[in-house]
Amino acid sequence: MDQAVPLDHFSPSVFPPGHKGWHWLQVADGLLNPICIPVALARGRQDGPTVLAVAGVHGDEFEGMAAIGDFFGGLAVEALCGTFVGMPVVNPFAFEGQMRETPPIWDGLNLARQFPGPPAGSLTQRLAHALSAWTLSTLGGDDAFIDFHSAGTRYEYLSMVGFHPTGGPHEEKSRRLAAAFGLERIWEIPDSPASRTTFNGCIARQGIPTIGTEVCGRGGLVEADVSALEAGIKNILMHKNMLRDQEAPAISSPGASMAWRTSMVHTQTSGLFRPCVSLDERIVPDQLLGRINAATGEVLEEVRATIAGRVWGIRRFSTVRAGEYVLLIGAQAGA
Ligand SMILES: [Zn+2]
């Protein structure tokens, strides 16, 4: 095997204008071979911003992986001003393990709770450190970062594009990216200790305009979602005036009134979750949303709404442990 190039030695700027190709970059040591991730790089012939799109922070979220490959395959580098970088599988351990998290034989950690990551922690922590350090050394305030997620194996979500309430001018840039991406639902990602340690939450708080997406999941990929995410990448490049001969799409109204907030509904008990609402259904406070059954059929818990809103996500893997969330509710700010 050729000498693997470590991620931190990879600089898009050393490649000649007009370069387009896949690279394999080392993110960890393996027993036999370096552990590498695929990275797509296209450098336009004219200078411009850099857009970085990543997927596979969770190994069971496939739509963004496919969208990055599809977009890059069709990208005409001759029309590009600036740089596009795509990383479809940023957690190669979770991907190989066909799991959401890094498999237990390494450390069993959720990469989306480790950013920015200590340089000398466990494997997943070191991966978070390498990814965030590279991203922050590559992107600035005029660039864009896209982190593709989906509902994974156990949930089903409506499509949504989110930004973080970081305050300041970067939040407005992120909000405009979200509006430009082209999905109907725009979501203000709730600030919490968990959301701050996601890849997108960490990078957004370092002043890089950032969006994240969620789509269907349910253990697979829906081609319409892949197409919508591919179109979203293109829309972001057009918004950044990076595609020559293509007009930036008009953003109708990127104001705060468009953004929704989401909240999770957690269970108090363990058992079989049996939802009695549908995706996108409008709900009112105290409405019955589902039940938790014991294996004997006994109703252990009635899951009820505490706010008005719409059902944006439903747990589809039916067994649930106490404390897990079973529904994601979207509510429009002020509504
Ligand atoms: Zn995810």
C-alpha cells in the first residue's frame, strides 16, 4: 500500500486549479493498514469560497453519503469558482460496523458527542479532534460547512435543514445558508450540551457558517431525499456564487419567523412503543401520541403532547428503554 497521507497533512490549496479527484486520508492506525476515509476534492480555476460537506458521523445514516458522491460525480470543475470538499464517511469505524456509533471493540462512543475532542483521548475522541482541527484550519467565516445526518436505523424524520443559535453575524450567515439549501422545514437546533458537541454545533460555534440536515432514515435511503440533498449542495454553491453561469437562487425571506424549534418526547418506562400519530400530523397539548406496552399487553404509559406543533419524527424501532425519545415535535417560534 502506498504511504497514506494523514488528514492533517492534506491541504486543498496545494492542488492545482482544475483538480478534481478522490483521495484517501488516514485518520487512525489499524492493525495491518492505516485507517483511511475517502475525501472528494474539486478546486476551481478561479478563487472563491470553500464548501465542506460531510456525512457518516453516524454509520447508519446513508442519504448524505450518497448525495455527496452523486453531487461530486456530476460536478463540472470548469464551472467552479472556489473549492468543494466532500467527506461521505467521517466515522469509518461506525460505517464498517454498520452501526450508529463506533463499535464497542474500539470505544463504543457516539462521534456526535465528542467534538472538538481531546488530541490524546480514545479512538473516537481522537477522530473528533482530527476532524474538527482540520475543518477549522481549512474553513473561515466566508466558507460553509454542511453536516448531513438522518433518522438512522431506529427513527423516521421529515426532511429539515438546521442552524445553531450562535448569535452574531455568523448565525445570520448560517440562517441564510439554511434558507438557500432548499428544504421546506428550517429548524433552529436547540442549544444544549449535546448539540454543542456535535460536529456541526462545534464548528458553528467557532464562527464558521454551518448547517445540518435530517431526512427520513428508517434504516435505508429514499432516492427523493438523496436528490434533495444533492440539490441542496448545489444550491449552497450557487448561493456562494461558486458556479459560473448559474444565478444565485433568491431567498424569499430568511427571517426568524421561518425557523421552527424542535423538542423531543421521552418515555418514563421501557416496553413496546405504539404511536397513534402520523408524520406531519398537527398536535395539541395533552393529545395522546402513543402508548408504551408491556410484553403482556398492559399499558405502562400514555405518551401525551405537552406543546402544540407537528410530528416531525417518530421512533420506528418499537422496543424502547425508559428515558429514550419516541417522538420529535416541531413548533414554530411564537406559535
Ligand atoms: Zn446523525
